[in-house]
Amino acid sequence: MRIGVAGVGRIGAMHAANLTGLDTVDEVVLADGVAGRAEQVAANLGVSAAADLDDLFGRVDGVVIATPTNTHPALIRQTLAARLPALCEKPIAGERRQMSHLVEEVEASGVPVVVGFQRRFDPAIVELKRRLVGGELGDVYVVNARSHDAAPPDFGYLPTSGGIYRDLLIHDLDAVPWLVGEPVVKVYAAGSVLVDWAFADADDVDTTAVTLTFANGALAVLTGGRHDPRGYDHRIEVLGSKDSLAVGLDPRTPLSSLEPGGPQSARDAYPGFPERFERAYQNEMSVFVDVVAGRAENPSPVRDSLVSLELALAAERSRREGRPVSVVAAVGGVR
């Protein structure tokens, strides 16, 4: 099987490297809009580079899209026209109306388009999902999710980031409803600027807490922040009527207990998301190849991506207006 990677910056190059480690992939082909970058990454990995994106699409059985967000809609439409399954990094489009139209086009085409929410591919989170679906936790009472960066992003990135909910917490707004398996009906968010005033200058916050209320009454509390001095921290904890489980709690979690004999934050705590989700990214490519081959169903369809965007917009509106925002569960709209 031949898999192409469009865009080989940090994420695209990582995907390409993970693809080369799969026995089910015979050839990896790279393309990039920056002159010479595809050739350089291809030489480092021992794979081939296409002359351009049109050449890439004509040489592969499936394509990973890791280009800038503003190019995603056009490239997805190109994969639909070529009948090529694709995995596209989030978001598939930059704004709601554009994404909604694109979702309809993808669904009408029947061509698989996987959205790159890597947490859906993390082995521990996948196992948590399996146990929830199997009823091993019973009824879900509450979910706690934490996403805290070790260091703030480049401040030049902030004005185009989409804000903390569409950039940082979008992963939790995707993963947590997916795990619970119920629609969100209400969102309440609060945020502060505690790390650096540059976030306020970008009309954003750097520290936030979000409460989600699900249709069945279950609750989720999401926290996110742009600075954790001990390292990158992402955890999900689920308390149910039969069991309580956590993912992301391991010897590299940047957290120390004050209890006698309790765990201490390791010196090699996770520095960032590539290290924390290394297995997830590897599994993501393996699953995508299975989707291309018809051996697996799409675990991250485009309509779910539209739902997480609606929840992010609801969180931003809630923060600004200082009130809960109701969500229309059937269509993902907010009011």
C-alpha cells in the first residue's frame, strides 16, 4: 500500500516516520509547499518525494493531510474527487459554516475522511472507551479531564490560534463526549489570564475551566492551561457507578503527592504532546492504513469534528457572557 503525506512540518514529518515503521505500507510519498522540505525529509526517512501535490495524489492509495488549516478544505475536496481516503489534521476547516458544508460533502461522497484527533487512537483511552461501552464502569457520574501545556506557545501564534477552546481544549471537547457517548446539552466556561498578558492582548485567556452537562445528567469538568512548571499534563478520570478509572497517570505524569510514599513527579516528565501521545500517533497511522484498506471503520468521522467545534464556540461564548450556554443536542447548535 502507498500512503502520501501532504505537508511535512513537525506533525507531517512525524506521521511520515510512523508510516515507515508499518509492515502494511509499501511506499511513503511526501509533498510540501515549502521548496525543498519534502525532499529533505524524504532523504532523512529513506522515502520518496512527489513533484507537487497533484503528483502526490496520483501516486498513492490514501493521503495524510498535515498542511496549514486554510488549505484543508481544498485538499479534502481533492481527495474526494480522486476517491482517496484521507486523514486530515484538525481542524478540517477554519470556521463553522465552511466546516458544515464540507461535512455534508464528505458524507455524500462515501469516501472516508478521518480527523486527526489523536486521543481517539491512544491505547489507554481506546481501552477506556471499550470498558465504558461494555458497561464495566456502569453509569457515568462525572469525568475530569486536564490539559496543561508545559510552556506557552509562541506568542506570535496566538492571534491565529482560534483561542484556548478551539486550540488547546478542542481535543477534550472531542474526546470526552466520545467517551461518555451522550450529547452535551449545556456548557459553562470561565477563564483567566494568569500566565502572560500577551494572551489578553490576543483577546484570549491562558487558564480555563469548563463544565459540560450531558443529556443523561452526567457531568464533565475540563481544565486547561498554558503553563505547568513540571511538564505537559493530560489526564482523563471517569467515575462511574461500578468503577473509577484514569488514563494519563503514569511515572512521567508531572504531579507529586504529599502523602507518605506517594508518587513523585519524575525528572523525565512529559515535555509536550508528541512525547505524551507517542503511542497514540503511532496507532493513528496504523488505524488509518486499516481504514484505507477497508479493514477498519472510521473512528474519527468529520461530523464529530463539527460537534467539538460547536462545543468550543459555546465555551467561548459562555466565558465572554458569564453564563451557561445551552446546546441543541440533535444538531450541535448553541443558544
